[in-house]
Amino acid sequence: MKTVFLQGTRGKHVFFPVLLCLMLSNCIRPFYPDLEKYQSLLIVDARLTDEEDVPACVRLSRTSDMPDEKPRMVEGAIVTMTDNLGNSTSFTEVSDGVYKTDSTSFTGIPGREYSLRIITPDGKEYASDPCSLARGRKIDNVYFEKASRTLDNGEFQEGIMIFADALESTENKCFRWSYEEWWKFTVPYPVTHMFIDEHNVVKVPVENETCYARRKPELPEIESVNPDLNSETGRKPVLFIASANSDRLLLRYSIEVSLFTISDEEYEFWRLVKEINTSGGDIFDRQPFPVMTNIYCANDAEEKVLGYFQVCGASRKRIYITPGEIEPLGLPEFEYGCVLTKKGPQDYLSEQPPSFDFIYRSFTAMGYNFIYPDYLIEAFQILDRLVFATKECSDCSVNGASVPPYFWIDSE
């Protein structure tokens, strides 16, 4: 594994999004090392596990010299992977810059070494160091218990702690834990009417009332154990959920816990990533700045390549949590804090009060949704006020997806 040192002054900034792009971390904060001369660096985000029906995946992009600009995806590359027995498999580009194997014909086999080879459209060739695939370690159980914690600012929180057990003995010593949350939620004030004009307010079918939200951690958790002493992992704390601070536990919640068996080199890579992201302040306090990688340019040994070829055994386990399981714990319940805003011409102190049309246009221009009419005399459809709510309180698609994930089960 190579360690690339990025040195420079506080001149031109280069967008360094490799940590942002890593699939397993999803939303790591980007950082911007300074280089004396800007280079468009290839970012390789690659992963292979021993999971059946899970394709190996490679994402190729290039750095940008603009901090707010997304990485440019590298299309049209030739991507192949070879094991130490001479077997080779090709990747297919499934979307711009994203390449996958056929999961029905290829699965990583523990004990073998795998090498990645990439040829970009400009003819440059990139390769990885050979990486050994360790057997995944089984997660025996995922469960939750009532818990509490006190934050550094003194705030006391009650909720649940999710634990995992991995009791299988193993000869490996380095592991990476992660998780993915999904939960079903509703908004308190869905749109029920459409405003056309003062004399035409039409009732409409309710949409975007129930959605599904997803969250992954910014960084995985890594651990190193001594297999000669005790390789069992029991009551591993995975995640604390403060019941009053989130709508996660109101309807239906699901978490999939993942355990990856990784190499010493990948452990060191993630240790450095965590050190960078938790150190705070200015990364240029440490110069030259180290970036670890196991990928290199075969045509030019001096060219810097960002990213990592992750080869690891994997185990996953999912549980669902329902309100019926949470209610007996006596936890404080989340409150949305949404407020309806009602406005009519009489609420404006002016000689010429605004029309309902003006009020509607004004509030929707400010990002509010019209919810329903408030009638003075409902039988005669005489408007008194228009009722508005913020989009977050009236449209669940702002914070989620209206279609459930493929694995979702609503009842058991």
C-alpha cells in the first residue's frame, strides 16, 4: 500500500472528494488539500466482498479544482479483476462512471487474492496491489435496549441503544462495523386542497404523506482485536437513538448492521480517514499530508491516485423495531414542532388589504405549501383565511422517498 504525500502552500485549492465518494461512508466531509500545481487526479472507489448476489463495484471519477463542483465521473473505462489463480472477470458500466460485475456469475472467494486493472479512455492504465479476501465473520444477533446518555453540553437524552453480537471465533484481527438505517414516517400536515383562485379551492387526493428515510454513518467504526486472547464480540454498541430527537421510532424502523473482515492495510487506511475527520481545525497543521492508497498508475509511477480497493469478507443482519416494542419502555416521544400559518386579508393593517391570490402567491414564493382553506361560512364556501405549512411539515418527499426500499416488510 502506498502513502501519497500531498504538499503545497495555501494557494490554489483542489477538491479532494475521495472520502466523500467512498461507498461505505456515504457522506464523509470533504477536505481540500493545497497543491502547488493543480492535477486532475483519478479517484478509484472499489469494493469486493464474499457476499453472494452482491456485485463487485468500482466508481471512477476525477478531482476538480472547484470546491463546490462535483467530481467528474470517468466513463468508457475498461475495468477487469483477476485472482491469484489466473481467473479474470470484467465489469460492465451500469451508469456514468459506475462499473459492476455480474453477481450471478461471479462471487469473491475467501482465501484468494484479487487485483484490479483499469484502462481509462485516455489510454492510461491503473492497477491495485493484490488484496487477499478474508472470510466474513457472522453477526449472530442484533437487538436493542432502553438506554440514556449525557452529552458534553450536559443535555440528558433517553432512547434506545442498538447492540450486535459476533460470537464466532476468528483468526482475523481487523474489522470494520457499519450500518444503514431506514424508517417509515409521516408529515403532520399533508396537502389536502389546491388553490386556484378565491372562488376555486379544490379538494385533492392526499399525496406525499408517508415516506421512507435513509441514513448511513459518516464514518465506519474499526476495531483491532487479539484473536489469541478473545475474538468474540458481544454487546457491541452500534447506535444510540434519542427518542425525543427523531421521528425514527414513531412508525416503523429498520437497521442493517454490517461487519467487514479487513486487512491490516485497510484498517490503517480507515484509521487515517478517521484521524483526518476527527482532528478538527486545519488539516494543514500536518504537512506533508498523507493519503494512503493501494492503487497506482502503471504508466507513470509519479502520478498520484486517490481511493482504495476494498476487499473484505462481509456479514449483515437486519432487524425491524415497531412502536409496540418501544411503547413499554416509557420513552419521551418525538414532537414535530410544526405550526400551521393562517392568513387572510383582515390580518394586514393597510387601507387596501391584499387579495387571497396575493397571499397565496406570497407564501408559496417563500417556500410554504398551501394546505387547506379556512372558511368563514363553509356551507357557502366563503373564505376567511388560507392555511399554510412549511414543506418539511407537509411534503414527506423533502426528507424521504415515497417508495419503500426493495427489502421493506411492513408487518411480520
